[in-house]
Amino acid sequence: MRPVEPGDRYSVDDVGISDHELVSADLNLHRPAPNTRRITYRNIKAVNPVKFTELIGAEKMYASPPADVDAFADELDAYVTRLMDSWTCWHLPELG
């Protein structure tokens, strides 16, 4: 429990219906600013799924994929990211 400090305002009142008293306090507390974070997302609706599928299927990684699964995943990730960056723009969610 935090002790009463200078600047705190409080009162003790008899409410008349109990043998207990009502303690009211206006404490001089400071709350730190909340942590905020910025959220961005892609406008996925701008992507033509048929064209997207065609472009990925025509990519050389499908004709001669790397033998290593991790290398294939890295290539696919890089290619899809490039496509998405070129077709969509980044948006901030509307507030309010």
C-alpha cells in the first residue's frame, strides 16, 4: 500500500448507515505514457490472383528449383515480396 503523501487529498466520512467510515482520496499519481506501435499492412485487394499465379508459375525456381528446401523457401519469399511490393502499396489503418 502506498503511504499518503503531500499533495494527496483525502477525506474520511461517516456515512451514517454503518459502523464503517468512507475514505475518499484524490491521489497525486503519474501514469507513464502508453507504449504505442505502428501497424502497416498491404492492400491485398489490389493483387490480381490469376496474374500472380501465372507469374509465380513462370519463375525459374519452378523449372529448376534449388535442391535445398531452405534455399527454395528463401527464393520464393524474396520473389513474392518483390511482386507484392510492386503491386500493392502499404497502408496505415484509419483511426477513428
